[in-house]
Amino acid sequence: MLRFEIQAVCPTTGARAGILHTPHGDVETPVFMPVGTQATVKGILPRDLVNDLDAKIILGNTYHLFLRPGHETIRKLGGLHQFMNWPRAILTDSGGFQVFSLNSLRKITEEGVLFRSHLNGDAHMFTPESTIDVQMALGSDIMMVLDECLEYPASHEAARVSTVRTIRWARQAYAHFRKQRTENACFPIVQGSMYADLRRHCAEKLIDLDADGYAIGGLSVGEPRALSLEMVETAAELLPKDRPRYVMGVGMPDELPQYVARGIDMMDCVLPSRNARNGYLFTSDGRVVIKQTQYKEDPRPVDASCPCYTCRNFSRAYLRHLFLAGEITFSTLATLHNLQRYLDIMREIRQAILLGKLPELLEAVSLHVQEDQHIKKPRS
RNA sequence: UCCUCAGUAGCUCAAUGGUAGAGCAUUCGGCUGUUAACCGAAGGGUUGUAGGUUCGAGUCCUACCUGAGGAG
């Protein structure tokens, strides 16, 4: 059983600071987990992820690694950690998100998901049991059960049918997981679309599994931000207090403390890494879209208060040049920076909780967001 | 000096005599458990110049200008 040590609880919000003890090291929470779908966090090296960024846990993806290079290949080569030379913890997504993102390439049946490979069209059946087997082969520290990430909007009836199936799949996956002799953990996933009754029902059923931790999925699929927060709040308050809670696939920087304030301990998102490659940099003072003309001769770093390698050594003008020239180095420098920003935000939040100052931090962030919106309005 | 070919958006090029377009570049958006170094929108034109034929010319005719190649 995964040990989750809670160090402090915010008396106002219930937010927690803790430590997740995994087979590949301790993870201080709340934590942001960089996404490394295909056995790499795109654009950067494990060396930088460890030495510079000090990330404690990253994501891998069952669907993508199953297709290429294949989980048996990775097993033979010593597991995912050894394969990609990542010494710390790994959480693997089950392929449930690909049910959403590759919706034109799959068919859902009662047994599982029939995917048609986006690489060569081959058909592959993913079942609750088989996705556990694949994640075991990878050697994932925290496995996720197979779920259905539903599109938005969905009717209550469609969401109900989907949620019932996801609950059944979670039970099957968990029963199969229990049979493994492993130190590794497994999280079920709360679904229910944007319906509070379904979210509550799903959470209540999953609690019976007495799982290592619980995820909340199916968010950030196009719904308004307020709804995502509401659904998280609805589910989180039902989940056991002594287990880690993970919101999958969120969010923008100012949303991170909002989730933590609703009792969330873990988050992941492609925004810092993907947006980095697309020229969108997150700073302590808002966004920097590096391709904009205003940065053509800007000698300042992206974020003067950022300790990352990029901000310590390079100007906005230089980064803009690299981006416009299509140079690969841009991706590396930008990804380093954005991930530093996200990891630092979570460290600040964690410190605030430990010091009993989360309410102040939340207030400062919401003020900042309001100012930002005031600035943006006249433009549009 | 003559011959041939070519001049269309910033660049490279499309367009039976019938509403001048594309890619790239530029400017600005978007991106949320990665099918994404990706996707989208906008701006940008006296079709080398001057005439002519035609209901209608980027397209056909004449002259000139510019460039490339060839001949001498």
C-alpha cells in the first residue's frame, strides 16, 4: 500500500501538504507532474528534470508505450525507469484519455476499448485487466485504472451509462491489480461528466475499493472553468482524507492553487510543455507570447524572478529569434522554463500550507487574475 | 545588334479570354490525464510600363523597360 504522510492541513480550506512515499522516492505534495507520454518529457533531458527542475514524479502513457515501442520490449529492457533513465517516480495513465482524444479511432464495448492504432490502423483491445498488465510490464509506480474520459457536453443519461461502466471497469481493474505481487500503487478515477449526482455516486462506489489514492478525471474537456472546480469540490469532499487525490489534466497556473484549496494533492498537465514548444511562456507576471513583435529587441529575461537556466542566461529577444528560426534549442529552453514555473508554483503553495498562509496566497492570486483580466478586456 | 524565355502578394509560383489564388514569410489568436516543434485567423495586388483587339485581357497583338540564356 502506498504510504501517504500528511504534514499539515490548512485550517481554512482543508488543503494538505504531505509526502507520497513511492518505490522510486518521496514526492512532496501538493505536486505537479510533468507529462512524458512517450517515455520522454518532450524537449528536455532526465538530467535537467532531476538536477535543474527537481521534478519528483512524471507521467507516462499506457496506450502510446503499448503501441511503440511495446510494453514487452520495455519490460525486457528493465522497465520504463531504466529504459528512459528516469530514477524517480512514474505515474502512468491508462489510455482512458485516448478514449477522448482519439475518439474517432476507437469503439467502446462492455469489455473495454477497441483502439485502432493511430500509427498503422492495427486493432488493439484494451481491457481493465490488460491495461494493468501493461502498466505492470512498464513498472509504473502509480498505475491508473482504465476509464472513459467523456466528451463535453454529454447528456445525463449518456454520462450515467458511461459512469456506471467506468465504475465496473475500476472494480475489475482493481481486483486484477490486487492479484499482482507489487509494491506499486493503483488509482481508480472518478468520472460523472458535469453532473454532481453522478460524481458523488461514482466517488462513493470507488471508495469501497479502499484504493491507494483517487483520481478525478474527465475535466478540462471544454467545460467552463467554474464547472471543473465545482466537480472537483463535489468529488474531493467525499474521498478519504488519508489518501492522495489527483486531478487529471489540469490546469492553468492560477488554477493550481484553486484545486489545492479543494483538497487536491496531485496534478498533471501538458500545458507547460506543449505551450512551451508553441511559444507560450508562463511567468510570475502573466504570459509571454514570445513570437510577438514587442519582444524583438527585448534584452530582459522571460521572467526576472525565475531561477531557471533559461531566465538566468537568455534574453526574450534571443528566445524569439530561436522560435522564429524554428530552432530546436528553443523548445528545450522554453520547456525548462515553463516546467520550472509550474513546479515552483506548487512549491510555493506547499510552503504556504506548511506555514498556514494558504488563504493569503489564494487572495493574492485572485487579485492578480482580476488585474490581468482588466488589462486584457480593452484589447479584445 | 539579333534570337529565345521570363516578369502576378515580401519570396517561390498557380490561374481554357470570364470573380486574381496557394505555399512560405509577416501580424495576431488558440492549445488543459500530448495523434500537437501543432492548429487557426487576418493583413498584403493598378498582374513590369504604354497602347491596341474584344462585351470582357494576367492570358491575344504592338512598342518599350528589366532579368536570364544563346548567337554574333
